[in-house]
Amino acid sequence: MPIVAQSSTETDWVSRFADEVIAESERRAPGAKHDGAASPVVVVASGLSPSGPIHLGNLREVMTPHLVADEIRRRGYEVRHLISWDDYDRYRKVPAGVPGVDESWAEHIGKPLTSVPAPAGSAYPNWAEHFKAAMTQALDELGVEYDGISQTEQYTAGAYREQILHAMRHRADIDAVLDRYRTKKDPKQQVKKQQGQKPVDEAELEAAEGSGAASEDDGSGGGAGYFPYKPYCTACGKDLTTVTAYDDDTTALAYTCVCGHSETVLLSEFNGGKLVWKVDWPMRWAYEGVVFEPSGVDHSSPGSSFVVGGQIVREVFGGVQPIGPMYAFVGISGMAKMSSSKGGVPTPGDALKIMEAPLLRWLYARRRPNQSFKIAFDQEIQRLYDEWDSLEKKVADGTVLPADAAAHSRAIRTAAGELPRTPRPLPYRTLASVADITAGHEDQALRILTELDPQNPVTSLDEVRPRFDRAENWITTQVPAEQRTVVRAEPDTEILGSLDDAGRESLRLLLDGLDSHWSLDGLTTLVYGVPKVMAGLEPDAKPTPELKVAQRSFFALLYQLLVGRDTGPRLPTLLLAVGAERVRKLLGA
């Protein structure tokens, strides 16, 4: 039974696209009504090339149609979300930074991705399957429902035979469409135009210029004329081939390869090649009946595949171009625009090691496709989780804005049900501090978490999982070793001996209050209250600018005595982690 639909009058972008897609789907199937089996199946699509690690920018290619498809499912329609694995694409270059891969893989450049060996030590049969596997696992965790299509399987099984023969018969028409754009080679200006008057990220401009958007292989350049089909050589397995002749009547295609091989094959029987990308994509729109498929900024520049494809699908294949919003790039805090050809680019699997699936879904759901955003792998992740927890409270108490409520709903559930969540979501920064201080000792971590709120203690780490595990992964994989917290083994007698009367009195006040304030809230009151009492104020007095200076000085003293630095985890959490007995020892009691 479908979940109750979101109102189409809500202001979130997903609902608006869902309205458009449903209307377009019904327009394409006149007479079909929303009455169960008589409704048209709504087709949305994504395309992913497993040419290397599939990164968080590529995830937007999937999440945008997923969120729209899921909203349509909530309204009771049948939806197919196709993910085309472009695994029959050529292997273009050896990506940097991939474990188990060295420059010897360059010998495979020009082969289909499914014919390239997987990285050394991989459990998968080829390059494409190796990189598909990690993405598939991440999509499952994110609750993305889809139909995966291997383009290797489609082409080698002859699924597109009629479409290939049709394209070859109409190669002059395709060439004429492509020729309209062959002089338009300024994708930077197109990005600026699409972004309007807003500042344009230079990384986006560089990506548009370097993406190949205006110079993607369109099948031109052969001396014998234009051919939209590229065979893989049957001798060397590479696409370093040139079509030299084609006969429409017999479908005989002659080609030569740089390896020296030449032959003639019958396209009515031959399955060892593919349409060039600018023809392949619109062919698939028509073949699958795709109604919605987004594309990146680089695919929306003059002469690029989406722009040209809109005319080819209509003029050659008799189809309709999908509704295709442009989506902006996704960045990482402190990193430039992501490219899978460069090493060290975070993947969805990397993100899911440090954040829960609903949070990652929310990042894509709350921003319109044409809005760029960054995903935090640094300290910003703590603020991000604070923002998420604040949203959850607003949803619970009914003060949330409609668009925010819609984004939250899309983050925590799909039409199939709710995603797994942490039963007791303690603040991420608290869990990270506990994981930092305890360095993997679960018994110690549970002791600290139990003491956070003695009136409602955590009784098992399962209550705070998977969030605790994500915070621990963040600490161990993203925080540099020099920033990790190491509690002193012995008191710093030099600092303790240099304290004046005021310094010693402040420590005494703290130590005297430990037992009566031993909880997260109590210790928070205590550490902020000591400088107030030292200034002759009540512990709950409002801080003045002078008092804030005194508090910072007091905090720095405690950090130095406990961890040998001027900063560290929040002091209340740190005190709980160290334990009252050890705190007394280190503070000179």
C-alpha cells in the first residue's frame, strides 16, 4: 500500500519534478489514467561508467532520479529507475591512486571496461565489475531501488541490433545534426549562462572545459565518411578502429585497426561494437522510453551529448528527449571538483563509513539539482550532524517548515519503508569524542556513555549504533594522528607548581564539585561555573566578555593538565572519559 503522497503544492523540488514527470508520462500514453494497471509505467534513468571509483559527484546522477521516482511511487504509480552501467565504454586511461593498479594497465586502453582485468587482488572478474560492486553495495544501503542494465550484455546480445542498423541507414541525418554544433566549443560560457548572474565556481568552469563535453567522440573523422558505429577489433580487442566502408543493403561493414588487422563483418550478425556516445544515449532514450534523466553541467554545454541528443532522438529515432535537469557538482570540504581519474576521491561507500544513510540522503534531497554543495569529511561533519539533529527535533515538535519536512521524510524513508536508524541518536560530536578518547575500547566507551545521563543511562552500545560506529570510523580514518586525544599518564608537575593562588583555587572548586556534578549536563554547569564563582558571581550568571576570557583561560589550563594541548574534546565529555579518580590525580589532588 503506497505511503500517503506529498502534496504537489509543497515547495520542495522533488514534488515539482514528480508532477512534471507524471504529466509527461501520461501525455506520451494518451488514454492512460491513474487507475492501477492501466497507468503507464514511469521510466526514469541514470547512467554510471565504472571506469574507476564511482564518487559522490556521480551519486547525484542516481539520487536525483531516485528521489523523484520514489515520490512517484509514494503516489501509487509504477516506476522503473534504470541504471545503465556503461561498462561497454572504452577504457580511456589508468586512474591514479587505485590500489592494485600500475602503469601496466595502460596496455588495455581501448578495450571495453568489461575486458580489462580487475585491480590486483580483486574478487571480481573484470575492471567494470570491481567498481560496480562498491557502488551497488552503497546504493543498497541508501535504499535506492533500481533496475541495473549492463550495456556490455545489451550490445553483445544484439539487443540494439535494429537501432544500430537504423542509425547506420540514417548516418547522413545524424551527421547533419552533429554538424550544427561542431563549431560551438566554448562550454565555459555555457556554464556561466546556465548559472545566471551568480558567482561561478572556477572548478566547475574547468570541469566543463576539460570534460570533453563539446568534443566527445561523435564518429566523425573517418576518411570514408561519417559512421555512428565503432567496432572493437576482433584481433586486439580495442576500439582503435576506422570504418572504411558500409553497405546498407547487405550490412557489410569493413574496418581497419591500428594493430594491423582488417576485416569485413555483417552488422546484421556482428555484436562486437557500439554506437558512439552522442548517438548511443538518445537511442537508449527512445528504446527504454525514458521520461526523466538528469545530466551534469558538462553534458549541457553546446555540442554536448544531452543537447545534441535531444535532436537526434527526435529526428532519427522518433523518440522524445527526457525531462533533464542539469545538476551541479558535489564537492568535499577542502577539495576541488571531483574526478574519478584522480586518486583519493571519496566514494559513497567512503561517506557511509562516517555518516548514516539518512544523513547522506538528506544532503542530496535538501538541495535543488542545480545547487552545488559540499560533503564534509572534516570537522564540519559534526556541525552537519548538529543541523540534522536540530531538524529532527523540529519535525518531532511540529515547528518544521514544509520543504524541510519533505526533505527529512525523503531522507529517512522510501516508498518501501524506513531506513535503519540509530535508536538513541546522541550528538555525533559527543560520540566522536568518546571514540577518540577510548581508542576502540568498547567497555570504556560504554562506561562513559552510561555516565552522560545517569537518570537515563545508555545500557548497551547497540542503542547508539550505527552512529557510534560512524563517529569512530571518522576519528580513526579522517582525523590526523597529531589531532587525536591522548590523556596524560602522569601529572604535569611543572604546570601545577607554577600556578598562582587563583589557579589553584579554580582547580579546587572543580575537584570539589566533581561528585555532585558527575553527568554531562552537570559537568557542563561545573566547568563553565568555576570562573563565574572565581569572579564572585553565581554559577548561573550570564557571562560577560571579561568572563568569557577567564573561561577560555581556565579551559586551556584544564586541557594542558589533562591532554597536554590548549584544546581538545568538549571538557565535560573529556572529564567523563578520563574518570573522576584519574582527573583528581592529573589535577594535583
